[in-house]
Amino acid sequence: MRRIRLDIAYDGTHFRGWARQPGLRTVQGALEGALSRIAGGPVQLVVAGRTDAGVHARGQVAHADLDESSWERMTQRRRGAPEPDDPASPIARRLRGVLGQYPDVTVTRASTAPEGFDARFSATWRRYEYRIADDVAGYDPLERHRTTTVHAALDADAMDEAARGLVGLWDFAAYCKPRAEATTIRTLLEFDWHRDAQGVLVANVRADAFCHSMVRALVGACVAVGEGKLTAEVLRAIRDALERTSAFAVLAARGLTLGEVGYPDDALLAARAEQTRNRRGADEVGG
């Protein structure tokens, strides 16, 4: 078997999330369908982080294991094409051909996975971005699929202070949707806010992993601070109480994008995967 790494981007608007579901259009279903068509048989993907319905990605990562027959079929080069730097790279071109000229999901790169690589368990962190257009930024219809609108003038400095106060290793049960047998202990490595050149509020959120609805809950809590309804101290108290609350709203998926997944040096990939498997058995769901 040969393991390939796929770097993936998608507009999640018309997908019912990443994970394959019978009768529903999902990112995994669309990509596995395209892969299986090229390979001439079933191909299954393992992903770095499953995203919820409506969540986007520009830096998603997945891997697939191919038998020798599938490998030969999928890596065929066009007549006269130069030898690729990586023998797996033609897979990305062939997938883009199957997915169409203007698809809402694409494979930006295909490569031979290093020894010990596991897209999910080898990852050391995931980075998300959340975009909000408030009354300061105004509404841009061209950005409506990846930006949430909040009808208020938000205090960006107060939101940034509140976000930075949540960074660290904590139990984020108060900011996660409960899932049976899934841990809610996470290391929040970065959480901050800034306004971009158009005045849109952008959250940068990086953690070792995320539990279900965690990012959108954290963002919603910060919006309540920006509106003057809550304080940074209250957000920390909510975190420490370890219980879900109705003090803030979990924001819409449309503003959330998985931007990047981090991995250790190749020599540490297998050890990282084993460490993560031992520590966390339940699936992480981004967003």
C-alpha cells in the first residue's frame, strides 16, 4: 500500500460537513467519489479535522492508502509531460479534472506521504479563521458565504483581550457541544482578533485540536464581550464552570474557515500519531 497526502480547499456552503453521510452531499463523499472513479475502485480518506456543515477550508489535509493497481492508474502522466518532482503529484491534476472547472472543492496538492504520516493523528495543531462584518465594516455581498454579519459596532480591543485570556490548557466543556466519551480538554495555543483592511473582524484561533462547535462558541462569547454584554472575566468564569450556558450565542458556520494544519518533522510523525491515539480516541470535529 502507498499512502498519499492530499491538501484540500473547499467552500462549505452547500456541503453537509466533511463526514460521509448516506443521501447527503459531503466533502468526503465528493472527494472519495472522484478518487474512486480515477482509481477504479473504492478509496477512503482520513482527514485532519472533520468540519461541520457550512464550514470552509483552505488548508484541510487528508490521506489515503492506495494498492499498487490504484497507484498505477492514478499517477499516469499525460503524454509528453515532464517527470514530476513527486510521483503522486499527477493525482491532484486528475482529481481537478474530475471535479470540474469551477467546483466548490478542490485538491491543491497531492504528495507521497512521509513514513509514519497520519493526517489526523500526526497533526500537532489546527488553525481556524472566523470573519465578522459588524456595523463598522458594513455588509459586502461578495463575501457573504464566508463572513457572518453582526448588527452592532463591536469593540475589537475588548474582544481581543477576552480571547487572549482563554489561551492555555483547559477543559473547554462550557464551549463545546457534548459528545459521548469525547474529551473536552484542549490546549488553545492562540486566540486573538484584528480588523483587516476592509474593517472586517477576523479571529485567529489555533489549538492542538477542537471539540464540536468549540470555535464558533468561543467566537460567540467574544462577540458578547464586543457588544458590552459580557466581560473577559465572565468568559473565564464560564470556562471554569465547565457547563454550557445561554449567556452567548454560538455563531453561524459561514464565517469559519480551516486555514492550516501543523505537523512535526518527518522523523517525529509516527511517534506523534501514537501519542495522540493513546490520549484521544474520540473524533475531533472542527468548528
